[in-house]
Amino acid sequence: MDYKNWKKDDFECITLSSLLMEKANEFKTALLKCVELSPNPEISDLINIHNMERFENIIKSICEKVKQISNRVLNSDTGDSAVEFETWILLGSMTEFALQSFLSIYFDDYQNTKWQQWEDFNKDEVLKHIKDTLNVLVEKDVISSNQKKSIVENANQHIKTHIKEHRVENISLEELIQLYNHIQVLKDDEIKMLRIIQINRNCIHSFKSREIGDYNELMRCVYFYICLLDILIQGLPDCDCYDDYCIVL
């Protein structure tokens, strides 16, 4: 499967929705089989029949929206962009889910990466120095007491996010892209495609007016998602060999 060679004309000769549904079912089956055979009980808390059913239902929704958008384009009906917005949002969510699921299977390896964790970090000592420095600035009227309080609260909150483990299910798509780039599970061009999905998904949160990807870009990203699932499936452990549960991240 090669998303790089995707062309909008290809949509007439392949059923993208059927291909997506087929690959999603393969991904779901592979994940559940890994969970069933995994010796780590925590994995079953992260991946189970309930969230896989939710995954399947959302994929079905994406498939329906892809058909709807395609039919509209083929009939030269511009319509509104609401369906495209919804599709980008769902596609972004399912991309996040797929990347989280893959990490969940290799849960021990993920923990060993200590992703964005500051080890041997003395929180109390650091905060003490920050407060001492800020007190000097308050005395010199460089900042106010309220500003000092706000800075300390923000520093404390930021430190907290780096001294505890980032739970797989709480990692955002932005952080996932950074992590996958760091551990080099995906190639540079695949990371770029993830960025395209992320940017278009985030348009819904933007106060500023932004253009979302056009029909061809959306269809190409849907096809890339199918390829991404295939890449992740190929990277899952061989369930006939427990040793495959240990890879180097």
C-alpha cells in the first residue's frame, strides 16, 4: 500500500470506505489477539472489547462521511464544509487512538522510554530557588506579588507534568507525533502526513479563520490512515512468539 501515489482519480477504481473498514477490522482483531496473549494485565485495561467497539463505530461513521463527500464531489455539489470538518475531527481522533493502541501493546517498552519525564529532579529545591529569585524581583518592584504567585503556580504545574508518567490514554496527538518521531517507528514522510491530519483536525478549535484540506487532501489522508493501520499491524508482535512483546523503542 502506497499513500504517496494516491490520486483522486483512483477513487473511481477502489472503494476507499470498504478498504478502510477492512483494515480497521484487521487492526481490531490483531490488537485483541495481542491483548489476549499478553502476560501484562495492564494492557487489557488500555485495550478491550469496549473501546474497540467504539473504534469500529467511529470508523463506520468515517466511511459513511467519505461516501457522502465523494458522491457530492462527483455530482459537482459544493454544499457546506460541515461534513469535511467532522471527518477531519474523527480521522484525527482515530489516528490518535491507533497510535495509543500500538504503544499500549508495548506498554513496558513505552514506560522504559520515560517519555517527557525528568528523572532525578528535585522539585522542592527547584521551586525554592524560583521563589527566592522572584522574591528579589518583587522587592525591586520588577514584578508584583500577584505576578510572582502566578509564575510559581505555573512553574509548579509544568514541573508536575514532567515528574510523573504520561499515561498512554492521555497522550495527545501532538505528543504522539513527537514520540513516534523520537523513537523512529515511522518514517519522516509518515510523520509529515500525521502533521497534516493534526493541523486539519485542530482547525475546529481555531478562533482564527483557517482553510481546511480540500477533498483530495482529505481522501489522501484517509488512504494514509489505512496505510498507517497496516504499518502498525505489521509492527505488532507475532502472537506465536511471546518474545516479540519486547522491542526496542
